[in-house]
Amino acid sequence: MKRKSINVKLSFKLKEEERQILKGLLSKGKKAVRVINRARILQLFDKGYTSPQISSVIGVTAETVRRIGWNYVNQGLNRALYDLPRSGVGEKITAKEKTHIAALACTEPPEGYDIWSIRLLTDEVIKRGIVDEISRETIRIILKSHGIKPWREKNVVCSRTK
């Protein structure tokens, strides 16, 4: 895709259906602020405002305004409003491994220990080969998501019968 110089004055008019889409998007108020700001930027371009004027009204840099404008001109309304999907990093621990870790925390601790600690669980998970490496924080988050707190003593309160 060939990109034009940022020094060229950017101006365009929205199609009527695009104006209606933006109007509906802004009236509902159920979108992310980023999307709302982009919609407002496109509306201001449609009204004839320049990039520096729009940037002062919206509160973003003029470069951001121009980038959103060029995205609209080159790739359409959806590309101007929304980011492209990001690849991100996948989860390092599978659901099966998380289940094994939670199950391990529900078993009796090793001999010589009264309760499982996070550090003890981390060492045992690696020793048993459930995963090759794991941090204590990851163990804590897994246990928290399962509602397990093996390091806490639970006080069971039984209801009194009348």
C-alpha cells in the first residue's frame, strides 16, 4: 500500500450511509473511547476541519488524526474505526495442566509439611513434570481461578440445630 505524504492536506467527505453508521455509533455510547474518538475525528473531517484543528478538539496528536484519516481514505470506514487484530502471545499452560495443578493443591502435602505453600506447589509441579517451568505467581493465579487457597486454614462453622 502506497502511503501519501503527511504534508498533503487531507480532506474527504463521508458517504451518507457512513454518516448514519457514525451517528448511530456515537448515540449509543457502548463502544470503547478509542472507537468513539475515531468516529468523531471522521465526522470532523467530513465537516471540513483540518488535522491540527481536529487534534485540538479531540485531544490527540495531529499525526494520530492524519493516520485515522488515511486509514479511512485507503482502507475504508471499518479500518479507520477499529484496530487490526493483534497476534499476541498464546497461553503457555494448557487447561489440562492447570487442572492438574489445581488437583495437586487439593491433595495431602508432602511428608513434613502441614499445608501446601505456593513455593512448595511450584517445586512439586516442576518435579512431577506437569510443566517444565512455571512461576509462583502463575500458580497463585491458577489456584485463585479455581477458588483454592491451600495455605489458609479453613474454619468450618456448622449451623446450630434448634
